[in-house]
Amino acid sequence: MTQSVVVQVGQCGNQIGCRFWNLVLREHANINKKGIYDEALSNFFRNVDARYTDGGGINLNKGLIRTLKARAVLIDMEEGVLNELLQGPLRDVFDNKQLISDVSGSGNNWAVGYKQYGNQYRDQIVDTLRKTAEHCDSLQCFFLIHSMGGGTGSGLGTFVLSLLQDEFPEVYRFVTSVYPSAEDDVITSPYNSVLAMKELTEHADCVLPIENQSLVDIVNKIQQMASGKMASVKMKSTLISSQSEAKRQEKPFDAMNNIVANLLLNLTSSSRFEGSLNMDLNEITMNLVPFPRLHYLVSSLTPLYTLADLNIPTRRLDQMFTDAFSKDHQLMHADPKRNLYLACALLVRGNVQISDLRRNIERLKPSLQFVSWNREGWKTSLCSIPPVGHTHSLLALANNTCVKSTFTDLKDRFVKLYKKKAHIHHYLHVDGMEQSCFTEATNSLTSLIEEYNELDATKGQIINNVPRLSIAT
């Protein structure tokens, strides 16, 4: 059994991480009724007391999880979120050795996060990552969670990413990046995002871009569903609740963070549970990333109200597949059906047969445009364990040229600020930061957009006699 380590950077990254650990424990508690430390748990947790391997010390259902420690590194240059986590219900899952923090924050400045705090905390970060890795028998993947708009998430987050490549070159690097909306209240977010994009393009194996505005739209959709006659919100909902007490306890971004946490929950289900057609994480990069730089995957979830948050009549299986390809279910503002697919993965959980999967792929294929050299570019996974409260669910990951619209909008917002040289001096005052950093970042993003444009230009073309890869023997 392989293991994975979650690296949470910045306020957003740690808040999403907190939701993930909460949900993954909830899911394991629902399945592992005896509370036995097993291979499924070992993927993201280690047992710190060898005496308890038979359920004697790990009672997940009653919250007695003191023998479990999450395989995680938590980094933030403000103490607030980490202190709150250590005082909350997950406090026993972490210890202070896994936390790296400061008090002043990065001031929404990528250069402070990357150049200043990166250099200041480099040795401590490397030491913590190594110690976490040493607790793994077979470390397969690092999951980095961060935001693009602030200073710590974008700057220190991408600094950590480059460290992971240097220190653990053979371990996969999956990054979940939350992109700011156009109306973001951080004026410097276009700078931070474009500077971070260069690092993501160079150092990540796979990036799952998530847009804040898309999360807001999905939460609003869930609320509309909950207010309808056919649905009701469950009392212990992790998304929204009609109960006044739960409302008071709920934090503003919990619903949005929960959606991203569910994405990670479904992405890692094959690593944690058995299935008739399990997909290893390395298979995602191998099958969905034909070009090293084009590793940005558009994700969609269905049903949106995973983990039994809403009492809604189960939708037909075929409808679930249809929803996964509609623009309303994408976790970024994009319409993959109107753009070109390089490859697509379907990660299905629950009571679904391989024949159902194949039938739906054949049904959907005529409406989807694939590159001419990869018309059969489908990767599928079937995990037998469904999300809590559901019979089945689907996570679709698409390598699709539709991501370029988000990148183009981001570049336009950057250029609008940069032309005025607005706030540039705050960056250039940081040691090691030069104006050439902005030029290199915009050139990298422009090149990335052009690569997607070149692929889009091939839409509808049929290329015959494509030379096959010759393998030396």
C-alpha cells in the first residue's frame, strides 16, 4: 500500500485541508465499524501506538483517534488558522512538529512568501517534509493545497512546490490551486497568481485549478436545491444547515472548502479502497498529461451534494454522467464540451458496473471533441465504496483547452495593473525580487496560452498516417 502526504499552505490551503481531514475520517468511520487500523487508513494516517492494531485504541465512530496522526505538513505565516485547528476537534490528529508558522503574514505579496519566508524557513520546511516522508513505507504522492491570490499561499506555496521537486524528484506532485475571482478584494491577486503560475507550470506534475466564483455558484445552486420541495438539508450537513445552532458555528467558506475537500476525497478513493477497476495516481499523470507543461485538469463532481448533506431523490446513473460534462458542474468557469479534449478520466465510486461506464462513454463521445491523435483518450476507475449516504458518485478530470479562458482572463487583469506599475514597489522592496520576475512570469503564461491555442486550431482535423512511437529494443 502506498502513502500520500498532504501539504497545506496559507489560510485557504489549511482551511480546505481541515475540511478534508474531517471528511476523510468521517468516511472511514462509516466503513471501518470496528475502528481497526488498516491499509485504507494507512494511506493518509500513521498509527503512533503499535499496541493498537486490533481496534483497541482507534474508535473512529466515537472520536477516539489519538493513536492516529495525519500524514500532513501545515504551513501558514499567520497563526490564526493553525491555532484554531489545534484547539478544534482535529487537534489529536496533528502535533506541533507538523506545523510551521509565523505571526505577521505575507501581506498579500508573492515576493514576501516566496523570497523572504521561503529563504527564512527553507531548512525547517525541508526537515519537516523529510521527517513526514520517513514515516511512509512507500511514499507515492504529495498533495499541495493552496490559493493563488494571497501572499503565503501563492508565494510560499509555490516555493514549497519547488522544494518538493528538488528533495523528492521521484514522488508525484499534485497541486490543488484556488484561483481568485475577477472581483477579488485583494488588489494584488493578479500579480500573485501570474507569478505563481510560472512555478506551477514548471514544477507540478498535475494541477487541479479551482475558481472561487465557481464554488460560490455551486453553493448557491445547492442552496436552491435545498429550498425546493424535493429536498431537505440534513441536520449534520457539512455544506449548509437550516438549524440556527449550526448556522452560528458555520464559517463563511466552509461550504466552498467542503466542495474542494470532496474533490480530493474522490480523487484518492482508489488509493484507499478496493474496486474492480482501481486507478493509481501515477496513471492519472501518465494518461492525462501528454505534454509536460499542459498538466492543468478541469474537474467536475456529481452529485454536488456529496456525503449525504441533502435529502434529494437519487438521480439516474446516466444523468450523473451527463451532469459531469455540463458547464454547471465544473469547478472552474469553463465549458469543456465547446473545447478540445486531450484526455479525460472518469473516477466512479459505488454500485456501478463496468458495462454502465462503457455505455455512457459511448453515449457521450459524439458530443465531445478529442484531439485527432487521442480519440480514445479515456481513463476509467471504479471504486466499490461510495461516498457516505450515496449509492454512487463521479469525479471527471479533463485535460481540455477550455482552461485557457481562465488563464487569459488572469493575464488581462495582470496587464491592466502592470501597465500602471501599480503596487510594483511593494514587490521590488523584497530582497531577491527583480522586475524581470514579472516579465518571466508573463512570458511563461503567454507561452502556455499559445500552446493551448495551437491545439485548439486542430479542432475538426483528421490526421492520417500519424507516425507511431518507436521503442528501442
